[in-house]
Amino acid sequence: MPVTKVVMPKLSEQMESGKIIKWLKKEGDRVQSGDILAEVETDKADVEMEAFGSGVLRKILVAAGNKAPVGSLIGVIAEENDDIGAVVAQAGSGAPAAAASEAKAPSGAKPGMADRPAAVPPQPKSEDPAARKPSPSTGSESPGSRRVQDAVAAASVPQPSGDGGRVKASPLARKIAAQSGVDLKLIQGSGPGGRIVRRDVEAASTAPAAAAVAAAPALRPVAQPAAAGAEYEDLPLSPMRSAIARRMPLSKAPVPHFYVTSEVAMDRAWELREELNGLEGQPKISVNDFIIRACALTLLQHPGVNASFQGESIRVFHRVHMGIAVALEEGLITPVLRDVHAKPLAQIAVEARDLAERARQRKLRTQELSGATFSISNLGMFDVRDFSAIINPPEGAILAVGSVRRVPVVSDEGLGVGRRMALTISCDHRVMDGAMGARFLQDVKKLLEEPLRLLV
Amino acid sequence: MAVMTYREALNLALREELTRDPNVFVIGEEVGLYEGAYKVTQGLLKEFGPKRIVDTPIAESGFTGVGIGAAMVGLRPVVEMMTFNFALLALDQIVNSAAKLHYMSGGQYNVPLVIRGPGGPAHQLAAQHSQSMEVYFYHVPGLKVVRPSTPMDAKGLLKAAIRDDNPVIFIESETLYNVKGEVPEDPDFVIPLGQAVVRREGTDVTVVAYMGMMYRAMEAAEELAKDGISVEIVDPRSLQPLDTATIIGSVRKTHRAVVVEAGAGFAGMGSEIATEITEEAFDDLDAPVLRVTGAQAPMPYARNLERAKTPTKEKIADAIRRVCYANGSR
């Protein structure tokens, strides 16, 4: 059996390192390819890490509770009699450094072809002649030990850095990746100098999903209680908090925001919602579900708002993927409800609730955390009149939703009481202008004020 | 179809065109009585007489000028260079007169001239007689440049060159004169200038090569087929005009390319074709285009050094493996 290196997988675009929450297998345990080896905490979610080889988990190099940079060696799977000395020795100096510092990936532990991150098991397509070629043999070693040597040799080849550096990929690989939706940042290149070439993208696009959803309840970092009488305490940043801290200035500073606020009469929507929720066997529908549906329909009419600034061009999306901000104790996460323009209200209600619940349990799949074309942030449950949200790039706009409040309203009949809700859209001025945002908001308001339109 | 040598195919093309058009004549050193230094004009003096087959003194600039003048007033001269290296002596006539007279006379004159003879590396002809002379000509606007690799191409392309109203540089090879192949005997068989041909179909890599390099690339392709690498070979045949559409079409299929040329690589045909591919098919490339060229050095006389200077089957095969990321070292 070949020796399989277990490396820290790259589970999201921003992920630079991951923390082992716990190992589900211990040294000496027999594992099958596909078994869950460990739980890893990333900046967005806790995910389970699969084994991509079978054998015995011979060595754990990064203990639970420690961090390791993406791509670094954290364990070795091999048969009892395989010599794993070379692999472990080669990672030897790297592993402790990995645990101590996530800033720099140890050079000795970078993955080569035989030890891609778990997200991308090596699966060269059989029609690729290069892949069919056997690796040159130097003696009479078993295939297993030869593979280890290859891996060691490959480790000395310079690899693209995972720290936001330029991804080296052939033009064809880039084209295929764009067509098949493969993220080049998640792939290890097998070409010269770590260049990603066609066979790497094709292997990645046929690979199984990166990580399954955790079945066990997720663990959360526990803050140490402050010592009595201390003037202050420094709380360590959770991965999620540091991701937010890193990303938000990337939006607010370079993206010129402008804001448009409108007030929506929610009386009829409120009544309709109560009526719908009174029906037996129907899923419970929230005010936010109405807003999601209204925005999705309106975005189809206003594609300029469902758009993203791309430097040299504006990308207008023909589908609506809705980011729904979910507040968590330690931060905020925005799972994505896909193709929401094509979904009826009841389906939106079910799927949005599922996403929010799983977000709170930190059980989201990585693919549910990116790709939104527009986002909604609702603080209505906190008795908020109105607020403005920060755009989540590369999206072009975000809608901030306040509480539905009972307020005095003036009508032709005189003074009365009505339900009102403030909507504030934050727009990227590079993509759209004030009037565009205002017209969008007007149409959202119209749908919410004539809510039967949301049912047809 | 008849099987004949490259030399016989050229001879047949000349005979057919001399017969077809009384304005065609052959001029050069030893083309008449001696029947050509490489016997390409064998039998022509006897058949067409001294007015059509003209022996000259050793004076390339002079007889090339005669050819240009004759072309300007309506004849269709075929000027033979004993070897194309000697054309350097006629470079001013070719570059400043033949190539430019049509333009500078405002279209009043055509120069329907063919200059033909062997060029490129052969067997121990040393520094002055082994040069890949096409590079001196395809850079000049107004000249067409042809390099025929097979007997069939030699006949079809020479006839097209003679019938062309522009000056055509037609460079053969000492190493190919005895190569045999099928040649159509039809006197109307002509291969238009500017059409490349796919010599071998493949799926993994496009190799662009002509003349002797094309044959070496074929051998390399045979060898690589055993390793599962499928090589497509494109022979451009004309270098000016260059059939980039066929080359690009092949690269779009294989996603990789190697260009082979016998001469030194700097600013050579490989550079030109690699650039065309990069400009036209960038998003189809899975690897940078590689060149296999002669070394940047004069051709040595010693056989082992001559081999070291020129692209060999092994060098071509190595480049193909590299461009396919199949050389073991990744």
C-alpha cells in the first residue's frame, strides 16, 4: 500500500491555516479512504477532514488544539511495515513550527503531487499521456516506498504560496477552471514550479466534495474568565473574528458605499404571513423570507443591482444567489441560498431556516459559504429602527433590514396605527448610482406592500 | 502518381513549366552543360536549348540582376543558386530590387522571379555552406519564401512559385535530393503557396517543423508514441506567407506546441510561430511554446560538433516530453 500523507486541507478561499479541534482516529487505528480523520476549525466553519488513503494512521504530527498552515503535513497513513521515517523526518522540523506559527508555512512540509491537500485527491485522467507514464524507478523498491520518495522529491519543488500569492496556472487550466467552477487556489499544481495544468484541474473537478458536514455537535472556543479586579483582558481572536477583521476593511475602504433608505408599510404582509402560518402542514414563514423573495424577484428586474465590480468591467448576474447574514455569538456568517429567484416562498422559508440553523451549529458546507450575488442583513429581532450594512465584496450591494414597528401613520382618514419597516440598501458606487438603488428599493417596497405578488 | 526522387520532382516541375510557358527560362552557374551542380537541371539544355537554359559566370549579383530585369519586362526566370549561401552576394539585388520594385514603381512592374537552390545544414559542409538561409529573406516585405520537404511538395510548390507574379525564394536541401516519394505526373498539379500540411495527426502536442527537421520530428513522434504521447506534426511548407490558421487550429486541439528549426534560434522562425500561437491561442495553451533550434554558433565542420549544433531526434523528443510535463522531473 502506498504511504498517504495527511495534510491540512484548504477548505475556504481565505483559509490560511486550520486548527485541529480533535482527532477522531488515534495513532495505530486502521482507516479506510473516506473515513473522517479529524475535525478542523477554519475561519468560517468546523469541518470534518476525510482520509484519502487507506492503511493505519501511523503518526499524528499536529495534536488537537494546535494550528497548522494549509498544506502542511499533519499525519501519515501507511501499512504497519511501511517505512515512514523519511516522510516524518522530512516534516520533522516543520510540524512543531507549524503548530507554533501560522504566519509562515515550513518549507519542508509543503505538499507535492503525492500529497495534495485532502480537498484534491490525485486523480489524473487516464487519457493524459503524461499521467499514464510510470514514474522512473531507481531500483527494486516496492511501489509504496517509491511513491514516498517521489513525494519527498516533489516537496523540494517550489510550490505556489497559499498566502494570497499569485496562483501559477496555465492559460488552459484557468479557462477550464472558470468553466467548471474549480477554485485554482485549492489545487496543487503538478507542472514545473508548481504550475497548475489541465490535468490538475480535471482531477480536481472530478474529486468528491471537500468535506462532509459534521454530525457531532461543534465545539466552540471557550474564553478564559477574566481574573477578578483586572482592568482589562485581551481575548484571542477566533478564526471567524479574524476573518471578519481582515475582510471588512477590504470592503469599506476601497468600495465607495452609498446608502438609500425607504420605509415599507408591512400591514398587508403581516396579515398575509399570519394567514399563511395559520395553514396546517405549511412551513412557518418569516418576515425575512418575504424580503428574500421580494429582493430575488426585483433583482431579476434590476440586474444592474445584481452585479459585481470586476476592475475592467461590471459583471451582471443572471441568477440570484442570496447571502443571508446570520448573527452568531462570536461573529457573523453569511450562508448562501442559491438560485433563490426560482424558488417559491415556502421553499425559501425551509431552506433559509436550515441554513441559519446549521450556521449556528457551524455545520455549513464550504460551498454554502461563497458565491452570493446580493446579501440581506436583518437586525429586526433587536428592535432596530434602521442601520446600514457593509458590502461583502465582490457583491455590489447589501440590504439592511430594520424591525417591523407599530407607528402612528397619517392617512386620508386621519391618524392611525400601522406596521412600518425601514430598508437601507448599501450600494457600490462603482457599479450603480443612487437612482438605480432607489428604483430597486421602490420595487421591493411595492412587492412587500402588495404581498400577494410574492405568491404568484 | 509515380515514385521519384526530390531531385527528379524538381526537374519534372522545371520541364513542365518550360514546356507550358515560353517565357520561363533557367539561369545560373553550371545549369546547362554541367546539368546543375546537384543535377536538378539534368537534360534541360538538350531539350530546351541555350536560350532557355543559360550558363553564367560565377557572379551571383550579376545574374540575379539579369533575372530581375528579365522579369520586369515579362519573362519568368528561374535563377539557380549553386547553394543558397551564395545568394548573400546577390542580397542587394534581391532585397532592394526584386522585393521592392513592384511597390516602388507604383505597381507598374511585377517581378515574377524564382530563385532556387539548396540551403540549410547538410553533411559536413561547414560554417559557410550550412546556413539556414530562409531567415535572411522572410523578414523582407515583398518576398515569398518556400521550403518544400517532400518530392510531391517540391514539384507542386516549384510550379506554383514559377506561376506566381512575385519574387519567390525557393530553398531546397542537399540532404533531401535523394529522398523518394509519390509525385503526381499531372502537369496541372500545383500546391498553392501559403498552405501548411498536417504530416501526422496526434492529440497531445503540435510540432511545427519543415525540411530535415520534419523528418527528425517524425522519428521522435514514432518513439514517443510508444510512451503514449501522441504527436501531431505540421509542416508549414511556405514560411512567407505563413499558414498560421492550420498551426493555430492544431494547437487548439493539442494545447501544446514545439517549433523546430535548424538554424540558430534567436529571432528565428520558432520565435515567430511561438508568438503567433501565444497571441492567437493563449487560452488554449497548457504549457509555454518551446523551441528546438540550432545553437547560436557557426556550423562546425567536425561531425560530432555538427551534431551538437543541430537539433537531433533526441533533442526534439526531450522538448516534447517537457512540454507535455512528461519528463519525469515534473
